[in-house]
Amino acid sequence: MIWPAALLDMRLLGVLFKKKPVSQVASQFLPWVWTGFTVMVLTGLLLFCAEPVKCYNSPFFRVKVILIGLAGLNAFLFHTTVYRYVDQWDAERVTPFRARLAGGCSLTFWIGVVVMGRALAYA
């Protein structure tokens, strides 16, 4: 369920859905993002319970957890700062720098989570 977050990030970066207001794209994808995040956390906890020593000793797992935390912090900062004023820049094709920065960081963090998850499976 990383794709809805990636699509919203792409809108913030001005790559996709340029003609749609950010608030409209967010309202369409955020429920999917929260659902996917919840499923990811629950299944991740189950995986950790199944192999706690392997996970704990793996540097890939540790980096993955740090990246998830950074992604959460990034989303929190975005929604409590720049997104609070979305009504002022909502329909613009080019979003403010801080919105683009948040989108770019989010995309980078989630790609890192996926890469670390795959590395964990093969380590």
C-alpha cells in the first residue's frame, strides 16, 4: 500500500495530477495510505514476533524501522505546518518548496523502507 502515498507525493512534487488540487488528491488517497500503514505495522509486528532475534540483529531491519519513523515524522511535520495552509496554494500546479520537500522526503523514505524490507528477506 505504498502506492497511494507515492501518488500523493508525486502530486506534491508536481509530477502527476497537476490539474487537480492537492486537497482533492489527498482526500482520495489518504484513507488508503492510513489503511496500508495500519496493515504494514500489524504484519510487521507479526513478522517481528516470528523472528525477533533475526530481525533485531539485522542492520536492514534497524534501518527500515528508522526510515518508517522518519516517514511518520515527515508526514506529521507536513500536516502540522505547510498543509495547514493548503487553501492558499491548493490549486497551484507548482506547490510550495516545503510541500515539494516533504513529498520528496516521503518518497525517498518509503522507497528505502521497501528496499530494506527486501534486503531483510535475503539477509
